[in-house]
Amino acid sequence: MKTFYGTQLPNPLMLGTAQYPSPAILEQAFRDSGAGVATVSLRRESGAGQTFWQMIRELGVLVLPNTAGCHTVKEAVTTAHMAREVFDTKWIKLELIGHTDSLQPDVFQLVEAARILTDDGFEVFPYTTDDLIVGERLLTAGCEVLMPWGAPIGSGRGLNNEYALRAMRAEFPDVPLVIDAGIGLSSHAAHAMELGFDAVLLNTAVARAGDPVVMAKAMMQAVMAGQLAHQADPIEARDMAEPSTPVIGKAFLS
Amino acid sequence: MKIVLNGEPRDVSAETLADLLLECGFSGRVATAVNEDFVPSGLRISQTLNEGDRVEVLAPMQGG
């Protein structure tokens, strides 16, 4: 199994920590689902940050800080340095937002920031598009993980471009690939894993569900099922029926 | 001295970043930046503040 900068994930579900109805529900969603990685961020200290951090630490999960909301290389690099100090990890989910409505990554700045951060000793998890050339540039910049979007953040549309994601999987067979963003349903998460992706990162689909704890469990079961299905070498789809019950030996009764 | 702390204008007596955190009651895990540049915790004591400096004090927060 592939590792993420040398770390083996306990399971393929990375779960965001934002937008839950309450901290207690957030905590329960992690405990009941068993998600092994939590994404976190840095914001201006308002008093609640320390309690939140304490709770995340007690969950015993791997922590992946993000640079959410950053629009420039400078801002993202500075945020990454601050996150490394606060969360005491070299991991950084590098987000460089290029478009306000779609939250599409600015891939040009992303590559530049990835290079700077890698040189500074970070282990970069770049939130990128499904563009193969950008993926290649990110790997050249030093990234050892790629995180293409399934669909825009929070949209819940699932895998918008399955063709491109399949191509990405085929192009980078040895690189850990994570579908980051756009997942709405457990079937989307399973689909990503069936395509051979190594993990799924999602937040809104769980946090904004009517019952986030149950949805978190559904997502975990979905990624596990999808992973198993991929390992099992599934059949190809075909256009015509093929009887599964043997035809030979059928009684003549008509 | 007038500075801007987390986007709010403040009048403070601290002359270093380390003193500012004490004066404003910040504790626990925070990361700091002055005028958009990261200041590692070990350098806060030697980071002197100047009139009009923009100081950011960030803490862990929920994120996706």
C-alpha cells in the first residue's frame, strides 16, 4: 500500500473539521467513523482555538493543516510556516484559490508555492485540478502526493470528470492520489476508491448532513467498500446481457 | 504605541512581540506574523514593534 510521505494511513478517509453543528458532533463523527486524518486550519485567535486543538489531539488522528482561503504564494507560504509551528507537523494541505465562485485552484501559483515549501522541508499535499501536466509539475516541484478535485469545494457533485481522473490514475500509478473536494454522497466516495484512488478527503458532505455522525460512518464504509472492490479487479461493463445461471442442463419444460 | 492586532487598531505599551502576547492575554498555541511575515516563537522576544505594525496572532481552528 502506498504511503503518504512515509506514513501509512489507517484507512482511506480524510475528514474535515469545519461546519459541524457542534464540537461534540464533530468529535463523535470522528470517533464513530474512525477517520484517520483530520484537516484543520489557522484563524485569528478568538479564544476557541485552544479547546478545539485539545479535542483534536485527544482524537489521536493525523493532522493535516490547510492554507484555505489563500490567494497568493506569499500568503500561502506564510500560513504554512505558521501552521507548521502551531500543529507541529511538516504536512500541509496547500490550497491556492484562483476563482471566487468555483474555488478552483490557481495551479500556476500552486506549483510555485509547492516548490518553495518543499525546499523549506514541508511535505506538501496540493489541492489541484485533474490536469495531468499540472500534476507532473507538482511532482517535479517535490510533491509526493496529489489531491485532485472531484468537483468544486462544498458542491457535493461527486466526480465531475471521471475520464480525467481515470487518466490521472493511469498516468501516476505510483503516486498517492486523493480525491479532495466535491464529494456529496457515499456512492461518490466509493466511486473514487473504485477508480483506484488512495484516499478521499471530504468535509461538507458529512458536516452539513442532517446526521453528520451517521454520514461519517457511511463515508467510511463507502471508502472501504470501494477500496476492496478495486483490489478485487472488477469486471468490465458490457452492453449485452450474459446469463449468470448456467444454460446447460436446463430442463425442457415448455 | 498604535498597532493593528488581528485587524483591530490597538494602543499598546509592549515593545516586543513577546510582550504584546502577554499584554493582550494570549496563551496556548498561537503562531505570529508581523507585517505579513512569519515570526517563529523563538524570535518573538527579539521582534521589536514599531508604530503602525500589523500583527497577526493565529490559533488552531476548524478546517476542511
